[in-house]
Amino acid sequence: MRLRTCGIAAVVLAVAGAGVARAGAPGIIPSANDVRSFLGGQEALIVWLHDDGTDQSVWKISTTSWTPSKVDDGGAVTSTTAGARSPLISPDGTRVVFATASGTMKIVQLSDGALLSVLPVQGWAPHWYIDTADSNEECIVYITKDDWNGTSDGGNTVKRRLSDGLTTTLWAGRAMDAGLTRDGRFLGEAYYYNYTVDFGSGVGVIDNWDWYKIGATNSNEYRTCNGSMSPELGPYWRMMSLTLPHSHFAIYRYDAAKGRFALEVEHLRPDPWGEWDETEWSNHPDFVTAIACNIGGDQYVYLASTVNGGVPAGQLRLTNTDSSFPHMRVTSSQAYLLLQPASLVFWAIEGDDQTQEKKVDVSNTSGAGALGTVAIESTDPAWLTTGTPNGSGDTWDFTVTVDPTGLTAAGGPYTFPVEVSATGSSNAPAGTPRTLSVELKILDPAGDEDGDGQSNEAEEANGTDPLDRFHIASSGGGGGGGCVAGESSSPLALIAVVGALAALALAYRSRAVRKAGVTVAACVLAASLVAGCDDGGGGTSYAMALSIFRFGSTVTLDWTATTADSYNIYRREDDGAWGAPLVNVTSATLTYDDTTVTTGVKYDYYIAAVVGASDGGVSNTVTADYVKITSPDDGTEDWAIGSYHAITWETNLAAGDWVLWVSTDGGATYGDVIYASEASSGWQWRVGYKIDGATTPNTTQFIFGSEPDVRVKVGDYSGAAHLEDESDNDFTVQ
């Protein structure tokens, strides 16, 4: 089976089961024309799992014959696909591969359900792969079952050639669940956390993805799952995964300048469903399939567009009966125009006349016909110029140039749709012309576009992006800031994934994610540094702009450079006194990971520039995100069963997705959830009872009687920090 079932979403939402089976054929909501329209005029074949009362097996539907049918072998009592998990359609659209819960991997003919092959090895998460480096040999990439220990830290990821059974170990000692990109450049993993292996550059495992890793001690702490790699070729490699608590799935695009994958777009769950699950890319870069679940456990197939994003127009519900593990193959007799990227955002500080340029690639993803000649069908405004498309066949590109001269912030917004089409081919592209959205933001120098406490002008001077509160280095976005492709963005490259995670949390929860110690404008310092200087606006600037991010048991500090022989890093705990430096680092070091932090402690930091033997200029002071149980905590509590007592915690987060667990063995294990909500002020617990639904929490379900070794644990999993704390001492319930 695919490495699915993330666990935490079921805990947070109190989902009781995998779904309620519905006897008979699956119910289909849209018409075939609705699906074609959603796919830009293309046809599609879709498979998924459905329980018809006989068995749970693979069903299919095609826009060319809009009637769902079971993939079986001529009406046998038990289908050849019974017990399947994560069926994936072959590249030619004729077969499906899947693994059962026991690890048996099968290939079945889609037309009649005929069993074509049972692989002579056991494994999970089988993926199709056409090896272009091996004469287009057809292969299956999978995880070896015997070596897998139930986590990503086990199993071998193997490529098996179907023609002769030749196997090659791609990743020893690790399990993948996202497969390979179409060109074999990246192997993806999203079980516990996101990981990619780069086979093309010699980089190997991309360690930046370690920011997603959680030191999980139980199934409630898994961070990501349901990985899937995009079918497009480079340089636009993308990976998709679910992120706890399943309220959205996120797509990350490879950033060659930074050598990592960065957040591109997120897709919010459709109302009124509780969560996403089982996301899978189709054979087309623009479309994915997913399951939307409700709190009762029912699951429904959705199609989603990676172009329109997580909006109603970008989602189409397919089934109205319980379903799971969908996959889609998009087919067309016409070429299909794909723009990468599909939108451009430029920025410039008001009064800055520097022109900016970005490239857009145009390709045909259908495999049918050629694009002919790509053309721009628009009359550009004075501030925008679209270059003449260059290329041939199915590979084209053009540039977009913006000139902010004379434009003002008050005169905006400056947006313009660029229509792109292909002409001169007998196969006119389906769904064209495609629209490229171009926006130019003119920023007030004194304004603060991203609300991070730093002016737009200061961010331009510091080389950070005034549109991004988490200070991911801009890539030629505007003004004098940003990095040229291929240029190091240190130190920002080291925290870019961290910033993307925090931005993800901000967007999908629509709440202010606290980022303690936002960077402030740097001073132009004299040779003799001072501790701080007037910024000209009545505030204080600092020798270094210090920012902070916490991820589990690691606090990452990042600061701007200044004249120094070295840097001293200072830390204090729980508002205590500042002591000796925590550590001294070289003048070339502009980032530091503090891995000596513990849960339930508040940590403050500042950086001092060392000149000679003394501290000189200092940074702003920052506070790491934290949560601390305040009651019950000292062990003197003796609470009666059925009485109400407040469980309280201290935190610097404005809000969160808080979950409370209870332990009856002194914190060795945590089982039942007694609370789950976004409120952060505390919880009146009916002692001895647990949560039993979203509307009637902990009122009826009795879970334990007298216990001398009770503890509670609180955790927030909505943001990227992944915070939690437990009672320091056991208390009594009787």
C-alpha cells in the first residue's frame, strides 16, 4: 500500500474510521462535459477504490463513456483488484498497478480486469516509471516490504525493470512514497516529513528538507504524508504533500538558485469537509486528485487544479459515495498549452526606475500534435513589455519586462492579463489562449507591505523581500534586492524552507503567525560600533538585524552581517538574567542552530558583534515561540473524577490548533485526546472524560478511574514551530 494514513488529522478532528461503505455502484456528481470543461477541453480516465458490498476494489470512469464500472475479470465473485491500495494508471492508460495491505504488488488490465502480472517480490507504494536513460524501459519503483519498519527510516527504494526483472536500489535504508519525477531527477518522500533525493546534480539528499522533520515519538506527531511528484520536466520540478492537520495540501517548486524546494501554492480543503487525504498528481502538471473527508469518516473524490489554486473554481467534486485512493490520466487529441510560471509578481520601491525581467516557459503537455508557433495576443500597457516568443515544436519561452518609471503606489493596482496562444498547427491547443497574470506592486518607501515591522525601503537595502514577512530572498523581484539566479542567498537560503513553512501556516489558517524579533533596519555604523543608533524616525536601529524561527527542538537564528571579528550569541531562560555567551561563532557565520532547547521554557536571544576582545554593536532581542503548561504542573493536584478543572498553558502564539492529551502512566505514553480547538487560553476539563466529537466535547465518554500518575500534554501543530509541553509532575485523579 502507499504510505498513507497520517494519523494526526484523525486525532485532531476525532475521525472515527476510514469511511462508511456504500453498497452498489458509486455515485457520480458532475457530467462528462463538466469534467472536460474543468480540464480545459481534455478527456480523462479516473480510477479510485469503492466498496460495492461485495468487495472494495478499483472502479473507473472515462469522459468518453460516462458510466462508472468495476475493474474486474469478467464478473468473478472476487475482483482481481480486491484489497488494492493506491492504484496508479500506467503511462499508456491501459493498466493499473497497486499493492495490497500484505505487500503483494499486481498489474491489472484496465479494460477487463485481467491479471497481467504479480511481481515476484513484496513491496509497497509501487509507481510507474519510464526510464529514458535506459531506452524508455518500463519500470516499477517501490519499497521493499521485508526491510520496512513502519517508518521512512527503513526499507529500500528499488527500481524494477518489467522486461527482465532487473532491480536497482535507488535509496538504501529509506522508504519513498512520492515516486520519481518524470525525468528521474528527483525521488520524493513525505512520510513523517518531506525529503527529496537529487540524482542529477550529485547533491544527493537535499538536507534543507530536514526542516520538515519531526522527532516523532507517537503517531500523533507525524508532520507530512501523501507525497507525489509532478509529471513535468525540469527546471520546473514540483512535489506535493499533505501537511498536518490536513486542512490543506501544499505544492513546492524546486528553486535552483537556493538548491531546495520552496512553497509555491497551497490548496485549502473544500467546505464543508474536515480534511484532505490521499493526494496524487495526474499525468498532467495542471491537475491532481484528492480525497475530501468529513468528520464522520466519509470520503469523496475531488479533482483539483494546480493553476487556480485552493479556490472553488480550482476544485471539482466527482463522487457522492464513499471513495478512496483516486488517480487520473488526462488525455487529449490536441496539444495543451502550459505556462510556467502561470503568474508573475514584480515589485519596486516608488521612485525606483530599474526595469525588471522574468522568463516564462511554454510547453505542450498532451503528447498530441505540436504547438506550431506560440504568439502573444495582447496590447501591453506602457509599463509592461512582452517579448517575442522563441522556440520550436513543443518548447518555447518569452520574457516579460516591467518598467516602474513614473508609477506611484497611489496610482495602482498595476495588473495585466497576457493572453498566450499557439497558431500555425492543425492541432490547435485545447483551452487556449492561456492567461498569464502579471502584477507590478509599487511600494511606498516608508510603508511596510508584509507587516514585519521593517519598512519597504529598509528591506530593499537589506536584500530581503518586502512582500514576504519571512524574509525568503527575492529572485530579481524588484529594486536592488534579491539574488541573481545561481548566486548564493546566504544566510537567507539556509532559512528559506523555514520561512516557507511559516508562510504556509499563515495562509491556510488565516491567522497572524507570531515571528518573534522581526528584523529592523540596520545602521550605517562608524568604525567604532555602538550598541544602537537612532534610525531617524524616533526608533532604534541595531548593528545587526536578527530574526528567529523555532522548529520543534531547534531554534534557528539568522542575522545580517556587520563589521566584526566574531559574534557572541547570548541566551536567557524564562526572563532570567543574561549570562555568559551561549557560543561564539566566526565572522563568516550568519546563522546558528540552537539544539539545546527544551520544551516548556521561554528563550530570548541577542547577538553581539565582537571587535577585538570586547562586544560592540548588538542586535535586537528575539523570543522563540514556546508553550508551557501552568496547571496542572506541580504535582500537588488531587482532582475528583467528574469534576471540572482548568488546564492552562502560557504561550506567545496569538492562536493555534491546540490539542490536549492525557497520560495515566506518568507521561510514558499519551493516548486519548481530551481537547482540540483553536482557543489558546485554556480548557475546563471534565476530569476522567475525553473528547467525543466537535460539538459535544468530553461530556459522555468516560476513559479512566482512579489514577495516581496522571499528566497532560498540550501541543500546537498549526504552524511550522510544532510546539508542545507536558506537566512537569504527576498528579492524582480519584
